[in-house]
Amino acid sequence: MTPDLPAADAVLGVDAIRAWFPALDRMHGGHQVAYFDGPGGTQVPRLVVDRMADYLFHHNANTHWVYPSSEETDEAITNARQALADFLGAEANEIAVGQNMTSLAFHLGRALGRRWQGGDEIVVTEIDHHANIAPWQALAAERGIVLRWARLDLDRGALDLEQLASLIGPRTRLVAVNAASNAIGTITDVQRVCQLAREAGALSFVDAVAFAPHAVVDVKAIGCDFLSCSAYKFYGPHIGVLFARHELLASLDVPKLMPAPDTAPEKMETGTQSHESMVGAAAAVNFLASLGAGDTRRAQLCTTFAELHRRGDVHVQRLLAGLGAIDGLRIFGPPAGAPRIPTVVFTLEGTSTTDIAAGLAARGVFVSNGDFYASTIADRYDQVHDGFVRVGAACYTTAGEVDRLIEGVQALADSR
């Protein structure tokens, strides 16, 4: 039976949260599955699927016509923009959606490139997912834009912010940086980075895909011009979300069909959108808000994420301590105590990352392995061939599951 939606008077305990996720009942090889693959996509609460099914069964239509299901779709889209705006601390007219963050970034890049000249510069980083690198590389190839690379400090598992600052100059048009690394978990001081860009007259693009599931996002406090995230990383469906300052987005020459809307934010959305995914993304935001306390959805979200971030930090410190004690295991990224999301990557001497992932899966512990599209990080750490094993905690992760993972890796290490 689906539990009643909780009253927003406290942040729910993990058992109450887990009751919403049917996937957590899955068995594999006689073991209850423990999902540590959240950095690649979280499991989905029943509430989100119910809202999407209700839309498809009872309200499915295209937009802006004068019959009831079309008007209901318009209302659902309006509500979704407002929910996602509350999620990011933005305004509803600053929220655009698309198939995923990558397609939105490429589309935005094409629009921005129309106003730049050959020799203009974009600062990118070695710590980013390539969805925040490839769109700007495309401009370098197509328009002669110069890319300048901010360096990853391998010892600290973090960007060298002083070196990044030195790259920003009078020809800088954009600084592209992630709020947290999807691979090694590092949290970057994007407020400082965006300030540096702003002081130089440049724009800033923040990839918050890995950050948004674990800590509250506040685009006004960050001071960014653009910020992206993906609903499937915070318990929703596969849909990308873009925040863009309204007046800036309104001024962009975005590639679009002539009859399509020319107003922001709709001008960023090419073609008919996945309305059911917009409904699902809003439902994911409402689910997260319902876990916390407050008089508004935004206040509830702030309460929820403060507590989820605290719980995630407990899990990650347990992971770092337990995995770090295993002979031959190497953990990459920031050290214990450094700002990070609850994501840890490692390798085990003498065992491929694929064999580690398969061995853990046989024990009902699901993890991912590879470079996670952060191939520059893998290259810098000399892990291009085999990549890393990545484990991440989510809102439904328990201490017992963390212990199961550590015990499983220890058993694989002992069997070498």
C-alpha cells in the first residue's frame, strides 16, 4: 500500500522515505538490492509515477487550445515551472526544460555563439562532465572560440581556483563550471567562480546536475547566469532543466522554428516537450518538499536538503573510513572533511572495475563503473582504460547498506 503523503512538520526518517520507493523491494540473487547508482540516476518514488500516469490517462493534450485537456496541460506546465523555480530559488519565467541537460547546453551554446567572435574565450574545467565541455568545444571548432582550461589539483581532488582566476580576462565571454563533480564528488565554490566571471564582464554557466540531489540550490546566491540540472538525478523522470536569467534569455537569438514562441523561457524549448516528464519533475520537487518543514515549498526544500546533506555526509565519511581500510584500494577525489557530495570513486589493485561492479551486483549491491562522461578526470588520474567504481548515497540509503557495500568490497579484495 502507498503511504499517505507526510505532513511537513519534520524531516522524515529513512524508513519512512524508503516506503515510497517500490524499487527498494527488489531481490537479486537472494539479496535485497541496495542501490548505490544514484549519481547516474536515482530510483523514483511512487508519487512521481502516479502523477505522470494521471496526466497521461486524464489530461494528455498539446498546448494552447481551448478545450479542457489542453487547458489542463497548460496549467500543468505552469505549475511545473513554478515548482522547479522554487527548487532552484528562481522565477518561473526563468525555467526552461528539454530532453536532458546535454541537449539544453548544446542549444544554449548555439545561441550564445551567435553573439561571439573568433578569438573570444570560454573557461572550462578539467573536473567537469563533458556535457559542460563539449558544447563549448563545438563553438571552438565552429566559430574560432578559444578554450582555456582550469586545472584539477590531483592531490586535493579540487579545482585550482587561483589558476582558474588567472584564466579570466578581457576576452572571456563565459566561465563553465560544475557545482559538484559527478565523478569524484568535489563541491566547488561556484559563488566565487561566478563572481570572478561577473567582475570580468563574462557570463557563467553552472552544471548542478550532481549537486542538486544533495544540497539546496540558490541561483540568486550563486550569482550565475545559467544553471542546469536533471530531474532523474533527484527522484524524477528523464528531463533536463535550465535556469537562465530572464532578461538574458529574452535577448538571445535562439535557433527555433519561425512560428514557435519568441518569449522566454519557451523560446529555449524546441518542439513539443514531454509534458508528462514536466509533471513528474514537479512531483519530484513536491515529494522532496514534503519531507521537510516550512510555510512554503521553498522553505520545506531548504529544511529537507539541510538534513539530507547532513545524512549524506555521515554516509560518505563511513564509506571513506571503511573503504580506505581495505588493502590495495585507492580512493580518488577530495580527502575526508573536504566539501563533497556523498559520492565516492575507487579502484582495487588487481581487480578490474567491471569485475568489482559485477561482484557487488551478485551480492545485491548495485554500483556503476567507468568514467561517467568525466573523461578528463579519468585521464588526469591515469584511469582512462578501466575508469573507477562509483558509489553514491541517496535519500533512501541506510547505514546497513553502506556496511554491506564495504563488506562486499572487502570480500572481493580478500579473494584476489
